[in-house]
Amino acid sequence: MFVGADCAWKLRKAVRLPFVDFTTPQARKAAALREFELNHAWSPSLYRRVAAVTQEPDGPALDGPGPVIDHVVCMAPIAPGDFLIEQARDETLTPATLDELGDLVAAMHHALARSDAEVRLQPIVEGNVETALKAGLPAARVTAWHDAITARLAELTPWLARRAQDGFIRRCHGDLHLRNLCRHQGRLMAFDALEFREDMATIDLGYDLAFLLMDLDLRVGRPAANRVLNRYLARTGDIGLLPGLAVFLSMRALVRAHVSANSGEPHAAYLDYAEAVLQPRPAIALGIGGLPGSGKSTLARSVAPSLGAAPGAVILRSDEIRKRQHGLAPEQNLGPEGYTEAATHQVMERLFADMRSALAAGHSVIADTSFANPGHRTQAARAAGQAPFLGVWLQAPLGVLEARITARHGDASDATLSVLHKFAAHDPGHGAWIALDATDPAASARLATMVRNALSSC
């Protein structure tokens, strides 16, 4: 990459790797054109054109009259601080940016056409094992990983077939991690999509997302990965990706392990991760209820990263489900038509169905809704099935709840003071559920202890 004041030029090296051959000018030209085609659609302000490098009497030039010797992709330059990898290193990725990131990936995936191509993950596994061994990763561990991932893929064969039938196989970005994300002209953008192998990029949407989740988990921390996963699920409703998520995360981690090893960068953490995420973790279901303003979502986000399989528990928030069912972003206001008894019934049916699906996939779940209707508490416990279930009721003085709702902005909840007062007039209390003080700074730690006790008693 050559970076100037107003342009950056990407020139491919003449290399041959197990998965790509760029040794001829024709191959490099085809890759440059395909890169521009893919990325200009997502990031038009970043990708400007493909230019020929020509040999002129005074030396190489762009699009000159002389013979063509190569091709470059011309891009807008990006300030170093605008790369998400740099923000991760500087610890400046905010919750708002993480939500925006989940929105970006959801929008990218939504825009993709479904593919009827046959997706075969085992050849990808074999190719990565070969590359990992050549990169010097421990042979015994790579072989053990190969055997474990092969067994898991065999178990997932029916699920993968259903995902294909349901339209979740698409020509994706394929290389979606923090190095390939930036902010340009005020917008988050993905760039440098995988252009040289259609079979490696025509994949399940969950496999595309998993690269980003794995990268966030290791570089930024599990809370960041958990937040992006839950934002993506809130926008797409694709709970169906969860059965394969551990396998997808593991495969992506092994890729980063051998790429890092070949680059002389630290790689042990990636191999450790590839192994660890395949180990089953006990799943638990939580129900977090309370009046508007009691902090249900704040508590859910604080405990979700520590629960169960990577990257933590799935948060099923009724406010987000309601907005999605009406085609709105979580923060958009929804009118009275979205709060009818029939609409609420549909929301809760979706929430309980998603609880069952996530738990069946081995992931912990947090149901985040008012639970003012005692019948919903019973339904949540039933949806948990054989998994441990813990119901928590947050309570606080009315004045505290009023102050929180007055100060709230940019939230999925449409609750106003009048809604709060209506709920408060018929406050069902904690009943058989555990009461937690919503003003207690240690509420999250207390809940974490309850979860550990619930799991240890199983």
C-alpha cells in the first residue's frame, strides 16, 4: 500500500499461497477489479477506481500510454485513528460505536442476495490445517483441533443444510475483522473484502459475523463481542445462527493463528481460543423484570458476557423484538399500534420461542421484559426447559424510576412517565422471583453470585 496526501494505491505482491496465486499480472488485475466491484458497493467514498500501472520513459505512471505492467486499486486515504483496529488498541471503542458496528454488519448482510452455491466447510478446515502446520503451529494441537472441528461439522450437517435452504448462504465480505473496518466521512465502513476465492466468501452469514466477534473478543474483550452479537441479533432476529457459532468462532481463530504466525506476530492466544470455544459451557436462562426505568437492560448487559458459551448470553429484549417486528431500528419511536394486546402477544411468543432456540443451541439467555404479567413469568420458566432458570425482579422508589425515564434518550424503550405510572399502579412485586434493589451498585455482582450458585447446584 502506498499512501499519499489525497490517495492511497494498493498494489498486490506477486505471491503464491495455498489459497491464492498472484504470480501473474493477469491474476493481479482480475483481483483488483473484483476488489473494487465488491467494496465500492459498501464503501463508495473509499474506493475510487482501478488504475493501470504503465511503463513510461521517465518511469512507472498511472494510466499512461505505455505498456501495462500492473494494476492498482485507488482509494481515499484513511487517518490512522479512524481504523477500528487502532481504536481497539487505544481502548476508544464506545458502546455507541459497537452498536453501530452491529447495525453495519446487519445492513450489509441484509443487502446480499441469497446464493444457491454448495458450501463445504471441511475443505476450508483442511486448507487451514495445512497452512497452520506450515506456519509452525504445534502439530499435536492442530491435529487435535482438526479432529474436534471435523466431528462438530459432521454433527452440524443437517443444520447447515437448513441454513442453506432458508437463504442464509450469501456472497459475504469474507474477511470481516477490525483491521478491515474504519470510519470515513463520519460513517463506519467495511473494506478489503475477500476477493480472490468465491468459495471462501460464499458462506453462512454467521461465519462472516464470527470473524468480527472473535476479533473483538480477543482484542477488546468479551463485553464488546457480546454487545455486537446482541445488537446484530436485535436487528436481524437470526437466532438460528447460534448452533454453529462455536465452530465458526473456532475456525476464524485458527485462521488468525496461522496468519499471525506467518507474519511473526503473537499467535498463541488465537490457538488457545480456537480450542477453548469448542468446549461446552453450562447454559442458564435468566428472566429480568421490573417497572420501566428499573435498569433491566443495564443489568442484562453487565452480566451477559460472563454467562455460558462465547461470547456470552443472548439478550432477548422485548422492546427490541417489538421494534424489529414493525421494521424499525431499536431507537425509533413506535406508535400505539405497536403496543396493542395482540402486538404484545406476538412479541412475547417470539421472545419465548427464541429462548428455546438459543438454549437448545447451548447458549445462555437473558429475557429482558417487564414481566408484569405473572403468566409471562410462568412461560419464561417453561421456555427454559431443562436449563436452570433464575427470575429476578428489580425494584426502586418511584422517584428514582421517574428520574431515570426523564433522563433517558436513544433507548429502545418508548416508556414515558404516564406508562410508568400505569405500571406502578398495578405493581405485581417480585412474587416468587428474587428481589434486587435497582439502586444497589453491587446488584450485578449479586446476580453473578446467584448464577454461580444456580449452576453449581445442577
